[in-house]
Amino acid sequence: MVFELLKESYVILEQTLTLAISYFTNPGKRINLMYLASSMIIAYWVFRTTSVKSSFLKYLFPRKIWLSKSALIDYSMFGFNSLIKIIFIGPFVIFGFYLAFYANEFFLVSFGFPKYTLGMGQTLLLYTIALTVVNDLSSYIIHLGMHRIPILWEFHKIHHSATTLNPLTQYRIHPIELMINNIRSILVFGLITGLFDYLSAHQIDKMVFLGVNVFHFVFLLLGANLRHSHVKLKYPRFMEYLFISPFQHQIHHSDNPDHFNKNLGSKLAIWDWILGSLILSNAVGKIKFGIGTSNSNYDSFVNNLLNPFRNLVKPLLKSLKVTNYNDQ
Ligand SMILES: [Zn+2]
Ligand SMILES: [Zn+2]
């Protein structure tokens, strides 16, 4: 019995380690070595435009950022979330494919065979655009909810409690947020894939398995890793109305209340622009990252993991105490 349990734990740990390492080799992941390298090249270009006197390596890898307490929490959270993915999320990814199948069936039953079927090229282009736009819009809506709904903010705060940014800060999210994000992406993938499977008379399954998403690839290649970094890459003013630049995401992490709930977009800035939550890079000077005064409560891995639950239970306990006191 004990032996079986040990064996099972060993298998899970081995899978977790393999998953964590695969983030650096999987071309679909942001921290793939290829994208880290392209981000370094772009960072060098930014470095050349600054007045920093030190060497490029010192500029890019300061100990006070990469070995800060905040960064160590990022690294632990990345490892822990890999474990959560293996146990709680991996087994459910298949639901995206089920959902695609049922969505396709639903369209067939509701509308019959489409009168016009999309060709291979049209499908590839429109499917990629639809997946990118719907993914981006749904991420924006979830992110807005995370900032506006107090219960969700307690969980999202973990991402914002980072006081230094490095590419792994992307994965400094509470496991509850990780699950919400994964449910969102499984739903979007399933529904959009089912729709295009219907519109293209089943050509889509061949493409889905190819995993082609040229827009995501370009986004990752063009310095996506600099979003969570100290490298202030800004886009030309007009472009920042359309695409969120790395510095615009850094503004999203600013501890200045003027910047709270701003620049919530992932790739596209248009949602922020439409809803009035967009800040352009040139409107902002020096920034500090974090959530301000309550940051000290988030200075350990365990606190980041447990604080959302503590903060949600606290008012409940308080109200119970008041009720008890009134009863006496
Ligand atoms: Zn946020
Ligand atoms: Zn972030």
C-alpha cells in the first residue's frame, strides 16, 4: 500500500518535472528557449537606446531582479502550478476536443449542411483569426472580472504582488486562476474549432493537430517575454492603440493607483481602447511594481497560496464574532 503510494507520487513528480522542462522546449510556450533568445535580441536593441553605462549582461540579469524574494516566489509558483496542471488540468484537456465534436454536431442538427463550404486556405486564415480574437477578447473579459470582482481579485492579486518582473512571473498565478484560465481556453478552443469544423466540412481536424497559429508565433517571437521584465520596450504611439506593448503590461503591474485596472489586454489593445482603460507608454514615467502597502503580506510562497482563502474567510469570521457578541 505504502509502496504503491510512493510509486504513484514518484510518477506524478516525474511528470511534473517533465512538464516544467517542456515549457522551455515546446514551441507553443512563451518561455521556449527560441522566444527567450529573440527577446534577448530585442532587449539588446532597447539597451542600445538607453543611457545605461553597464554591460548588456549586467543590464539584463541584475541579481536584485532575478534573485529577488519576489522572483524566488515566481519560480516556486511555476513549479507548483506544473504539479497542479498534471493532477487537475491535464486529464480535462481532452474536453476541448469533445466540445468541438459536439459543437459541430449541434450546428449540423440546427442548420443542416452549410450551403457554402470554406476552402483549405480560407479555413486556415479565418480559423486562426477567430481563435486569436476570441481568445484575446475572452482573456480580456476574465482579466477584467479578476480586477473588478472582489473574490476573484483576491486570487489575481498573487500575480500583482510581484515586486520584480521576469519571464516566469507570467506563471505566478494562483492555482484557482490557473484553472479558470484553462477552462476558458478549453471552451474557446472547443467552440471555435467545432464551428470551423462545421464551416469547412471537417478540414479543421487536420490543422488543429498541426498546431498552427501564426499570430501567436509572431507574438511570442517579437518579445512577449519582455512583458514581464524590466526592459521597457514601447511600441510607436499608433501601434499601442492596437497591440499591448511590453511596457504597457508593465504599467498594468504598477503600484500607482492611477494605473490600477488599466491595460488589461493580452495581445490586442483595442478592448482597453474601447472601454477607456488604455494607457499609452509615453504617458507614464518611472514605475514601481506591486500592490502597494499590503505587499508585505505576500512575501512568501505559502502566503501567496493561502492569503486569498484567509482574506475571504476573515470577514466571515469577523461577522460571526459580531453576531456572537450581540447574542450575549
Ligand atoms: Zn491584472
Ligand atoms: Zn502580468
